[in-house]
Amino acid sequence: MKVGICLLLFSSTIFAQALYGPQGQYLGYSQTSPSGVTNVYTTSGQNVQSYQTDNGQTNFYSPQSQYQGTSTTPIYSQPNTTINTPRQAPQAPSVKGW
């Protein structure tokens, strides 16, 4: 039974993303649990904020889990990309068979 519990704990997926400032300096990281709660950490690993988005509403919490407020505007995290990567120009639609 202990083996089954260990496998269950390791089957959860946690997503982490590094955070960088406008000049490229490392600011910390964010980590999202399978339940959708995102925790934001400093470079030293201290939790500075948590938030969770559900049905277009984002609830914010302090490191002590105190409710800080709500935003109904969607919050989108930027994907991890290389700084100054050129964007690809939009491609014209193509029709096959002509």
C-alpha cells in the first residue's frame, strides 16, 4: 500500500517558470500546482504571492494565505521565450488543390 501512495504523489504535475525583469535580471520563479494555484517566489525562495484563476476570475492571496482581492480581467502568463527573439510574420492563408 505504501508503494501505491508514493506513485500517486509522484504522478502529479507541477509547472514552474522563471521570472525576469525588463533588463533581463532574474527575479525569481512561479510554480503552478495541479489544482491551478500559482505561487510566486523571490530569488531566495520566499513566497511573495499566490493566485488562482477560475472561470475568468483571479483571486489573489498573501504569503500567509490572506485574501488580497479579485480581478475579473483575464491574466495571461507569458511563455518562456528567449529575450529579443524575433516574432514570425503572419502567413497568408493557403488553399490546397489550386
